[in-house]
Amino acid sequence: MANRILIVDDAAFMRMMIRDILTKNGYDVVGEAPDGSVAVEKFKELKPDLTTMDITMPEMDGIAALKEIKKLDPNAKVIMCSAMGQQAMVIDAIQAGAKDFIVKPFQADRVIEAIKKTLG
């Protein structure tokens, strides 16, 4: 069975880019969310194997959403997506339980490498 992935990013074109990379590599994108609060609801509903989470979003940011998801499922696998220059936030995310992070603009091979490593 293909791994089920939830994509969270406030930019629709970023979600589309990740979706394209994932589907071309045999992953099943089960849902998308434009912000952290929707991400938490979708996580509850869809129970994905992995979530890609943007850090900077309106409503609820990625780190707050990560913490909520970890409360729901301590074993949740979340990979953070950050822009260059967000190192402090990336460190916060790793401390909050993120498994890895990928930097925008996305390189397909780095995205797949992070996902394979995280899913084990």
C-alpha cells in the first residue's frame, strides 16, 4: 500500500509542487490543508502516515500544529518545510517532534530522501 501523506502549506502552488513530487514517486496524497488548524482536523480525519508541514502560516503556524498533532498521536511523522533563514524555527520544530525538514524551493530528490528516511 502506498504511504498516505497530508500536505500542509498556505501557498497553493507549494502544495501543488509537493503533490507532484510525491505522486510521481508513488506516494498517495490523501489531503491538503492551508493552515495549521485545518491540518490538525485533517490529521484526525485522515490519519496519514506522514505530514509535510509549512512553518509560517496564518491562523495556526506549523510548530503549533505540530504540537497539537503530537498530542493526538505521539508517533506522528511530520516533516517541516521552511524557507531559507528560518533556522531558529527549524530547531523549535525538531524539539517539538518534527522528524526532518526540507527547505524551499523544494528539490525533488531531497523531498523524497527526507520522506523515505522518515517513513523508514
